[in-house]
Amino acid sequence: MKIFYRAMAVAASALLIQGCGEVQMGADPAVFKAVDALYTAVSLREPDRVDHCMASLTTLRDSAALDREPFDALDRIASEARSGSWESAQSRLARFMRGQTRGR
């Protein structure tokens, strides 16, 4: 039983170190730049910029630089912003960005 608890503690530590939960957008610099631009657009509460950023992210998804799962997460955040929940969208996007690990 003692070994079981140690194994659980090690597994929990590994999840904390990895930043469990956030989908990974990969290491492509163009994707990081586009997500950073989206954060700026959401922060400034500018729907036209949000649309422009999502168009760039769509192109990156279509070219396989960005996987569908992180794209979908970003699209949901952009939709939330466009609906007027700017602060919530900004918080979610910041959390998404903090959860990223370069090279994954």
C-alpha cells in the first residue's frame, strides 16, 4: 500500500509540472505570434482584430502548423470575446498561453 501512495504522489507531481489540462499548440513561431496577436486583440476589445487573428489561425490550422484541438479552444475563446465577455475571454486566453510548453 505504501508503494501505491508513493506512485500516486509521483504521478500527481508529474501532472503539476506539466501544467495538466491545456491543449498544446506546438512550437511553430508563427502560431505563437498569432496567439499573441489574438491576446492583444482581446485585451484591446477590438472585434475586427480578433477576426483577423482567427483568420490567421485558420490558415495555420489548414497548413497543419496548428492542430485542430488547440485551434478549437482558441476559436471558443474568440467567440466568447465577440459575444462581449472580453474579460473572461482574456483570462481564459492568458491561462491557455501559460499552459503552453515550447516543443510539445
